[in-house]
Amino acid sequence: METLEIGLLGPVEAHRNGEAVALGGRNERMVFAALAVALNRAVPFDTLLAAIWEDDPPTSAHSTLQSLSLIH
């Protein structure tokens, strides 16, 4: 059986069957953390924006977020 361990306290990390999973850069890690916290629930786009840029997203925030690839 495949296992996935997610670490959110300290560095954001994931391990699949004991092997580290490449999560990408800071933005990808912040989105991954927001999605992991809301496991099996929909996460509003604005919540994902706030996970990366808090209260000051750039004008390109929507397109930047849409372009993130969380599958490596």
C-alpha cells in the first residue's frame, strides 16, 4: 500500500513511501500546504492567493497561481 506523509510544522515537505517528494519552490509549497490543511475540501482561489502573497498580491497573481505545477 502506498503511503503519503505530509509535514507542515517546520519546513513544508512530503514523503511517498519514505521517499521525499519534490514540491517545487516557495509558491508551490505554500499552495501545497493550503491544500493539505483543507484535505478533501475545496479551497477558494482567494485562499490560495493569500497563502502565497498574504494581503498584497501582485497584479499577475491570478495568472501566476494558475501556472503553478504541483505535479513533478
